[in-house]
Amino acid sequence: MNSGEYLFPRKMTRRDFIHASGGVMLGAAFASSATAAADAQSPVKLGTGKSTYTLDDGFGKLPEGMKYGFGCAIVVDSQDRIYVTSRSTSPCVAVFDKDGKLLETWSKEFADNIGYTTDKVAATAHGLYWSKEPTGEFFYFTENAPGNRVYKTDLKGKVLYELGAVAKESATAQKFSFTNPTDVAVGPNGDIYVVDGYGSQLVHRFDKHFKLIKTMGGPGKEHGKFNTCHGIWVSTLKSDPEIYIADRANARLEVFSMELEYKRTVPDMRNPCCLYQHDGHLYIPDLAARVTVIDAHDKVVAQLGDGLEARNKKEDIVAKHPDKFAFPHALTLDSKGDLYVVEWVPNGRARKLKKNA
């Protein structure tokens, strides 16, 4: 599958693509071994001041015969177990404990559970959202075309509800016209928000029973319109929760009320992918080679691992610049503030960055 269809879903010329992606087709070069990257510089540090991290080069290793594909998503649960998804048939999902030990991998059994082959899982994998709800902890998987589904599971991957291009409607399956969904967020009251970021550019709000409440958006540059509304997050940094949408190709974050009414814009992003909240801040993986951290007032407090210059020079970031990012696609943080990032490169580049004291 052409990775460019998911990075930049609109039709582009070869010249446009190379310019916009900063050489994404060099991704194969970024697939150099993580071991070589770690050996290049030890210890590897990113950031400055209070936002300084040290690379844990032991994290994310897979058994022989398994490998990551393009890095899709990474989340952490209440026990600091880390779940990594990528465009791979083996594993489709890798689960690590808080010390980085591989606990389990999900492949054929997981694919069977969602009614797919492992090849189709790998071809459509995209978003993963962890949600702590009154009845427990759950995942919301977001599936790209031709799958076009959002499905809610327990922490073992058992499907509890599916929404979108379902084979047959039932008490736990509802047809809905997504064209290429990318991310999900759940509000404090259980409302579920879905962005159709590689397709219609619409944002849908459902109640906790998956009943549609509101749809807004569409393609454009004006406020309330989007050009790749790739990620969505419910921020609770202020007294009233707010919806942040990573409007990637418009290089901004758009902020809305819980009713999806426009409030303000956070400009000067590059290609923001999604968001994650931790310790009074929002962390934003930016496909244009960095991670940005903002506070509750949308002020940038840190920008980590900026590898854009090296990437534009077509350097092998994995081998030569382990302190820099190439294409950060998703991130999460655990209870200690350690940062986990996956990138849209052929080997996923799943990495743990330990927060310095």
C-alpha cells in the first residue's frame, strides 16, 4: 500500500509530494536498526530544562520473526502497560509492561476477532485511543479505508461495539458513513468524537450509546473547516473541557467547545498529528519531525527532537541522529512522565524517552 495515501490523502504530483513530505519516500533508509542508532550516541538526550528526556534503547524490542510496520498508534493503560500498533501482520499489536518487557502480541486471533485477515488489519490500521470509563478501561480502534470503522474493545481486544462499514447491524454494530476515519476521543460525560481525517473532513459527536448528536466541519481553511483533521483530544486542562483538533495540513490546532462550537486557533504548528494530555500539558506529535508541548494557555513550552533540517538534507535520521525525530505519528506518556513515540517509518521506530528528574 502506498504510504503517501495516508500521509497526504489528496492527489499530489511527485514534485509536490517530495516537497511536502520532506522525503517520506526515504522511509526505507530510516528503517536501519535501532541498535545502530543507540550505538551512535550514548546516552541520547532530547529536550532542554524541565523537558529533558533520555532514550531508553532497550524498549520496544520484538522477538525474531516479528517486526513493526509504519507506526500507527501507541497508548498506555492504568497499569502503565504500553500498546503499540503498526502496519504489520506480526504483530498487529504489541503489549509491554512498565519495565519494557514484552507481555504479549496480537496477530491472527485479534484479526479473527474483528473479522479480518492479518493482511487487512495491517492495511487499514490507524488510530488507537485508551479510555477510562465508569465500567472499566476500553480501547477505540480507528480503521482507515476500505475498512472505515471505529470499534470499541476491552483491553484484550474483544470487540464490544463497532460503528461504520459493518457487515450487518445488530445490538453491537451500527452502520455509519465514514469515508476514512483517523482518530477518536471520549469526553468526561461519555460522548464520543470521531474525526474523518483522511476523507470527508467531518467531525462527528455521538453519545455514549453511539447515537449521533452532531456533525460539523468539511474541507477548507476557514475556522470550523479542515484539511486533514487527523487527531482529536478532549482537554481537561481548564475548568471547562475543550475539544482540540489537529488540523494537520492547515498547520494548526483548532479548539472547540464540547458542543463543537469554534473557540480559537493555535497557529504555527507544522503537521500536527494528534494530542495527549499529561501533567498540565498537551503533547503533540508533529509529522514534520518534532514533538511540541503546550500548556493550558496554548503556549509552547518545549519542542523536542526537531529533525526537519536533517530530514530535508535526506540524512538517515535513525542511524545518524537518534536524538531527533523523523515522522512522529503518535505518542503517549505513562504515570512517571516517560514519553513513548511511534513514527510513520517502515520499522515504526517505537521508542521510550525517560523523563529526567
